[in-house]
Amino acid sequence: MIIKVDKLAKEIKNNIITTKNKNLKLVSVALDPDSATLAYLRSQEKLSRKLNINHELKIVSSKVELIKAIKILNNDESVNGIFLSQPLPFEPYEVLQYIDPKKDIEGITPYNLGNLIYGKSYFKPCTADSVVRILNNFTNLDGKNVTIIGRSVIVGLPVSIMLSNKENNATVTICHSHTKDLKAITLNSDIIVVATGIPKFLKKDMVRENSIIIDVGINVKNGYIVGDVEPDVKNIAYVTEVPGGVGEITSLILFENLTKTKL
């Protein structure tokens, strides 16, 4: 069973297109991007054209150049949002700390992530926000047992904060590579958020019937994009699609955040 995100995607697109803020500009900064990264950035540029948003790609060749470019963009009043292309060959914090929180439309700077705990961040992390919004559009989260597999700074941890806050009131368990008897935990879950980066990690025998599965994974295997959830899981549970699903909503939230930079 597939969790459809078409209605949510349409709502977000309408929010972007009908905004009164014109001449918005997004600059994506990439450090020596590979072909896969360039393909993603081209798709980002294509989406920005559809949404009537200006997009610029800046490619640099060193960490020093990257930090310098970010500082310049911070002070450029014509730039509304900065997107930092990842992965990076070093700890992202070393660069993220330089991005102006008000231009951090990904919501992943130390300032915005820290203030997420208090509900005071300028922007929520896009992928985490995508997960929570998909869930809220599909079910009532109050009191639900949610298992998050993966504890990354941009997905697992912020999703746990957002789902357990007073707006959603879910009971959250975070699992990782050192978790013992993961299967016992997932079988006791109403909802499972999978963000491991391991193709087909979540198996059918780890999931109980009619549970809800949010697949955050985007992996390339044998030339195809696959998620972190085994395909036959959808025969017994509700699962988001890959590609599509979380990735589609995340991309739209990025541009939705951009429209809020002038508010």
C-alpha cells in the first residue's frame, strides 16, 4: 500500500506560486560536485524555473573557497537562500556554521538546529519537516509509537524532536547500528521512519501489518534509485515511494522556505 503525497505536494506548490514575494533568488554552492550531485542540482534548477524562482549554481574547489563564497552570499541582499550541496569530504559543521541562519533554507545550521529544540528556528530541516508533514497528512500522531532508524543530524535527530513535541505528542524511539534486537522494536511500532542509507534495509518480517513506513533512503543500486525499505513491505504496510515520497516533498519545502525569507 502506497502513501500518496500528491495532495500535499500540490498544496506546497500553490503556497510557493501564490506568494507575493517576487524576484526570489536561491544560490546552490557545491564543492567539486560529482556527476550524481550535478544531476541533482540540475533537477533543482529545473524545479526553480517551474516555480518562477531565480537559481544560481556556484562551484568551488576548496573548503577555503567554499567558506569565502558563503560569506559573500550572506552579505548579498539579492540572495534570499543558500543551499549547501552535500556530501562533503569533511565534517559539514565546519562550513554550516558560517551560513546566515536567515538564509539557511535547509534548516541545518547549528543555530537553526539548536533552536529547533525550543521551537524557535528560522527554518526546520527540510527532510525532517517533509517526514513530519507527510505523517500529519496521513494519520493522527498523538500517542503513536514511532521508531526512527538512523540518528543523523539532518534527519533522525530532528525528526525525533519534532514528533515528540507538544504539537505531535508521539512516543519516539531512536535506533542505530548499536541497537539490540531491532526487529522486536520495529514490530512494536505504529510508525517506522527509515533513514539508514542502506538499500532494502527494512524487511517484511520486521514490520507489523498496517503499520506506516516512511522511507527516507535514496540509494543507487544497479543503476536504479531504491529506498531503505524492501519493496514487498508495501504488501502489508503503508509505505512512501522512492523515488518520490519524502524526496519530492523535501525539494518543495526547500523552495517554500525560500518564499518565507522576506516575510
